[in-house]
Amino acid sequence: MLTLLFYLLISLSNKHLQSLTLTQPKTLSHGFSLDLIHRYSLKSPFYNSSMTLRERYHSLALHSSSRHQHFNYLQAKASNFVTSLIPQNGDYLMKIAVGVPPVDLFVILDTSSDLMWIQCKPCDRCNKQSREMFDPNQSSAYETISCDSPFCPHIPQMQCDSFTNECQYWHTYGSRSSLTSGVMARDLFTLGTINSTFIFGCSLQEDEGFNPNAAGYIGLNGAQFSLISQLGVSNQFSYCLTPTNSNFTSKLRLGSHVIPRSQGAITTPLWARYLPSFYVITLTGVSIGHATLNTDRSIFIDTSSTFTYLDPSIYSGIEDAVRDAVGVEPIVRPPQPELSLCYDKKSGINTGPANMVFHFEGGEISLTSINMFIDLGDVLCLAIVPSEEDGDSMILGNVAQVNFEVEYDLDSRMVTFTPTNCYY
Ligand SMILES: *[C@@H]1O[C@H](CO)[C@@H](O)[C@H](O)[C@H]1NC(C)=O
Ligand SMILES: *[C@@H]1O[C@H](CO)[C@@H](O)[C@H](O)[C@H]1NC(C)=O
Ligand SMILES: *[C@@H]1O[C@H](CO)[C@@H](O)[C@H](O)[C@H]1NC(C)=O
Ligand SMILES: *[C@@H]1O[C@H](CO)[C@@H](O)[C@H](O)[C@H]1NC(C)=O
């Protein structure tokens, strides 16, 4: 019932989205960048030295799996689905500041959702965050969005509080019941060197299942209320992810940049046919060694899923080719049920086999062992896993994207992958 209500609201509000301009005056002539911090890296404010590598990857595997379910759900609902629900977890954090005077917050970046929301005091029914919670009363720039505001009718799952005349939001997460609700507000956000007013959800209530520790989420998909849509810079951004165990932070660049296109850069179109605000491209094949597996499938690019998910029919061909290339026997039972193919490092394998090539419409990228394998200390495991069945959503996960500048141009609807070293 609630789901039905949700779809009704979504489809109603979508009809009007095209006509509403939300963006700020285009005051930023050039882009700026922010650090992205992997939640389990040494740089993370939530780094827990007691966690073993296996525990970390187990937790990342659970996130990946919940993302995968979320994308399956989106894909199934594609025909009447434009704006997003927000999945629970994310692997990359960024530091922003909200309010006047600014209060530092660590939030999760989610390239596959649109709403920006942060926990606001008093938030009695919220998950604990490890730092001070944002207090709207302390910010001189904070104001709630009233029901009469032109934005209010466009907010997904909006409800008007008839007593306070405040515009409230109510978000569920995919097929699951997780929920955040609160009041829509605007305040000054400081992002690196710039500041600008944003509309965001001030969360006053959440059910469990949200990421503990973080102060909120920043949605960066192509929909109306996402960071990039509201920012008022040109509709371009890019990120460059470093390996999880690296001491260098990853980078997010917003606005236009002159990114040197080194040899090997390829550009592929974003799907317009369905889920236009998500980052979906076309995978035409995967090759490794002498094996080429052809397909013609959409694949979500996601920064919050660690693993890459492929159709089982493609995956099994990849697994065979990797086994052939590596040439030593894999571990009979991988240390975690989510993983399919693991090798004991004692058996002599250290870096994985030759490169694997992902063919997209318009070009191909070459994945090195850093993109293919995760290192659990004593074992190496393939970071590519099969979906339950052919036709489920496919995901290009964040391990596969390490050491590529992944650049999105939402006006021309193109994504460019430039192989590079992200340690800068
Ligand atoms: C850190 O990790 C250990 C091992 O998993 C866990 O028992 C502990 O609760 C964690 N501490 C925090 C603050 O999350
Ligand atoms: C926002 O940016 C402007 C221009 O850089 C600066 O003068 C102002 O102090 C900033 N405001 C806050 C609250 O940081
Ligand atoms: C914020 O101010 C309002 C009005 O003065 C008050 O009712 C509310 O309790 C305050 N909230 C917090 C978290 O202090
Ligand atoms: C990262 O820094 C830590 C602490 O300074 C050090 O122990 C570790 O070896 C470094 N890791 C890498 C991959 O350089």
C-alpha cells in the first residue's frame, strides 16, 4: 500500500519536473574538488583498528548485496520510475560543513540517489552518529521550506504538515522498509572552497538499517534535488578512486574541469531509455585472455557497491578464463559466502592474471589486477560476482573503477573513463 502510494506520488511529481528550475545563478565559473574517504581507510573518521580485513570485506559484501537488490528493484520498476530511493550504505565519505557558522559533518556520497539529507537535532529516533549532530537552531541561515514554496510539490513523497505549514519528506529505500523522514529545509553548505545554499532533508526520524556514524547522505545522481543539479555549476563531475588500503584519498570534482584525456580514454553514452537520472551504460562484452563473452546489457555504474555484478552466464565464462590464466587451484571454500573465486596467496599468486577488458558501447577499458581482486590478507578474491540469474541488474562496482578518472557530462549524457593514477 505504501509502495503504491509512493509510486503515485513519484509519477505525479515527475510530470512537472522538467519545468522547474532549481539551480542557483551560475556563479561558479570553474569547478572545485573534494576528498572522498573510503569508510575503512586509515583516513576515515570511522576507522576501527580492531576490525579485521575479513570483517571489513564482509561488511562491504553486505552493502554490495543490498545495493544489488536495490538496483534489481529499480530495474524492475524502470518504466514508471525516474527519481530515486536511497540505498542504505555507501563506501565513500566526504567532509562538508552545514550552517552559519559552519558545522563539519561526514556524509556518505551516493551517486545513485538524489536527495541530500542529514540528521538534525533532536532526531530522537535516529541512529547514533559518532559526532555532534547538526542543530538547525544554531544556524542563522537555516529555514524550512513551506508548503507554499514552488519546490514543495516536487519533493518526492512530500507531505504538508497542516499545523506548521512545513513541507515534509518521507523516503523509503528500495524494496526494503527502511525509512527516513523529516522536514525539507535550506541552509548554507560549505563544500571545499565554495559555499552555496541547498535544499535538503533534515532527518528527524529513521528506522534502523542506515549507516551508523555518518551524518547523512549526499545524492549525486542526475535528478532534480541532487548535489550536481542544485549546485549551479555546469552539469559535469568526475571522481578518481584510489584503492581502499591506500593512504591517498580519492577525489570528487564538481563543475567543469579540463581533465587531460590520456591515451586509453573512452567515452560511452548514458542510457536515456530508462532510469535517466541513474548512471547506466551499455556493456557489450568482457574479454580475458582468448575468451570473449558477448552481451548487450545495461550496467549501473555505482560508487557504493564494492563488487561488480554480472549475469551468471557471463560470470562463469570469466571465472573459467581467470582459472586458466592463474593456473593454480583456487580455495575450495572461499572465506566468505559472497565471494566466488579466491586464491591462497601462499600458492604463489600475488597479483592476479592478465588484464580483463570491459567493452562498452563506444570503447573498452582494461582492468588490471587492482580492479579485479580484493586482498583479504592471506587470500586474493575476485571482486566480480554473479547475480542470481541472467537479466538481474548488473553493476560496475567501485573496485573496478579504481584508478580511472570517471567523468560524467550530464548535458551530453556521456561518461568518460580515463585510465590514470589517482594518487594525487
Ligand atoms: C570495532 O570493531 C570490533 C571488531 O569487529 C567491534 O567489536 C567493535 O564494536 C567496533 N567498534 C566500534 C566503535 O564500532
Ligand atoms: C561563504 O563564501 C563567501 C565567499 O567566499 C565568504 O565571504 C563567506 O564568509 C562564506 N560564508 C561562510 C558562512 O563560510
Ligand atoms: C529549537 O528551537 C525551538 C524553538 O525555540 C525549540 O522548540 C526546540 O526545542 C529547539 N530544538 C533544539 C534541538 O534545541
Ligand atoms: C599508510 O600509512 C600507515 C601509517 O602511516 C602505514 O603503516 C602504512 O604502511 C601505509 N600504507 C601504505 C599502503 O602505504
